[in-house]
Amino acid sequence: MDSKVYDFLVIGAGSAGCSSAYFLQKSGKSVAIIDREGIAGGASGVAGAFLSPLPGKKNRYNTFVNEALNFSIDFYEKLNPKAIVKQGVLRVPNDNFSKEKLENNDIEYEYFDSEKLKNISKNFKDIDGYFYQDAAVIEPLSICNKLVEGCDFYKRDVDKLVFKDGIYSIQDLKAKNIILAQGVSNSLIKHPYFEISPIFGLRIDAKTSTKIPFNIHKSISISTNKNDGTVAIGATHERHDSSQLECTTTCDKCLFYVDKEKEQIDYLLEKAKELVDLKDLQVVKTYKGARATIKSYFPVIGRVVDYKASLKKYPSIKNGTKISQDLLEYFPNIYIVNALGSRGFVFAPYLAKILSKHILNETPIPKEVSTQKLFFKKARKG
């Protein structure tokens, strides 16, 4: 008997892959997911999973972030209300977000001076900040497990794709279409028009007798008390490229790994205690991982352009000749969703919805996150 041929095989079971599987499966397609670590076994499982707005005057990036945020909070509340705590976020001014920047933005906020914060909780230190109602924190593993209900999951490594007679094979698995959601792992398909870089992060789950009324963000993030009784304390540390010789973060899967976990835990706790008095603090568990990003910080979704074949067919693209994206050469039936960065759970459902509508209904993908935009930019720069 021939083995089952899935409509879609999603490679990568982080927030991006699980969300993509969800929307395709809900559309009536048969979906399998494959990941060497397990569901949310990589960066998504270690994420602080803070869902926060991006203040500032409107531009393409923060507009995209905030649209994704509104969609995703509503999505998670309907998907698994027990896995989300929506209490808002207090942003405390720092070097990246000064008071002026936080005041002059297009998102509704309420200014909390130190006196008002002390009235809310005597545990706040002498700080002030800007409170945004539409913010939350979620439980990554619970969310990802819920997303993949109804899909088949396989825990294994993938080193190559075999394409024959319109079907892709990975060992004994077969599928008509492939979704690449691999994060920082080496892609199975070459896409030289964008390079994935890792951003490393550390998260602590801790118990404290302090009641934290909402998420707090400065250089690090502290969550409100979650449903399991813990608070999350996390930060995104460094963005790496191939020129770096040493990594001072804690992801032991990194080629530049140096074990400085204790120093970084101490740093997180020190910074947290500058914002709020965390009484009876007990670190329960520490998580570390690498999140995928590109230089523009925008995520990337869509069909995977065959760079060499497209330029061979249309060499004048290098000189600026405009070619319809429909005429480019693509790897057959392969799609990508990647580079979600430190906002993985903000972006994931929003991007997955866009991608599924593109695949199933040919709905256009927004230009700023499309593979084609990156292809043309790289080709014209040579």
C-alpha cells in the first residue's frame, strides 16, 4: 500500500510552523509537522511570549507590528483562553524609548507617574511609565500544542528534500507542498537574497509573593503573575552575524557559545529589582534560545524564489528592469515563514493567516514581508 500523501508538510514546530499548520488544517487540508526538537522545542518554547505594542510615530514597521498584535491577542483569547493573561504593559522610558518617543505616538496610553504606581502597588520602585492596555503574556507550549491539534507530528531531523512527480519526500513522509518554518536552522532551500541571523534571548520563570498588576518593560521584561503562579523575566540579548568571534549569551547550540548563564541570570534579576520589589523570589526554571531575524526586522513569508534560475531567465533584472513577480522562477510548491525575531508570538498567527490565504486563494502578500521584495533588492544590488 502506498504511504499517505499529505497536502502540506510543515518543517519546524515553533510559533510560525504551528500557526501555519493550524490555518491550513482548519481549511480542510491534511497537514503533518516535523521538528527535531519537538513541538515548541526550540526558540518558541523558551520565549517570554510577551505580546506588546510598538510605540512611536507611525511607520511601516510599527504599523505592521501593531496590526499583528491586535489580530493575535484576539486569536489567542479564542484559541486557548487559559493560556493567555491580558493585563496590559507598563513601558518605562530607556535609551531606546525616551519619554518623548513614548508620549508622541499613535497608540492610546495612560501616563503613570511614580505616585500613581505606588498607589497601585507599594512594590513598585521609584519609576514612571506609559501604560498600554492591549498587551498580554501567553504560555508558549500550551498555545503551540493547541495549534497543532488535528495535525500529525513527527519528531525527527531533516537533511534533504526529494522532489519527484510533483511529490516531496522526507524519508517515509510524502507531501504535495512544503512550508519551511525553520528559524535559525540551515534552510533546506537556498535563498541568497536574505540571510537569517540569530538573536539570542534568556528567560527566567520565577515564583514571588509580589503581586505584579501588569507586564513591565524597560531593557528587560517582567510579566504579570501567570496562571501557573510564576512570573516570566526575559530579555533579548545580542544579534549575531558571521563576523563575531565570541557569543556572550547562553544558547549552547550557537557556534560562538560561551557559558555565562549565571552572570546573565544575575543581570536579569538585578534589572528586574530596579523596577519592582520581587519578594520571596525563587527561580524555578531558566530557558535560552536563538530567534531568527533579518536586517530589516520584518518577517518573511511567501513562495521561495529560485534566485539563480530567475536571474538566468531575466538577467536584465540586475539593471533595474521591472519583471512581474509571477514570471519569476520558484521552487515548486515550497513556501517559507521565517525571521519573526523577538516578536514570534505576535507575528505568527497573523502571518500564518496571510500565508494560508495566499496559498489557497491567491490573496496577495503584503510587499514589506514578501520574498519577492527581498529578491529584487538583492538582485539589483548585485
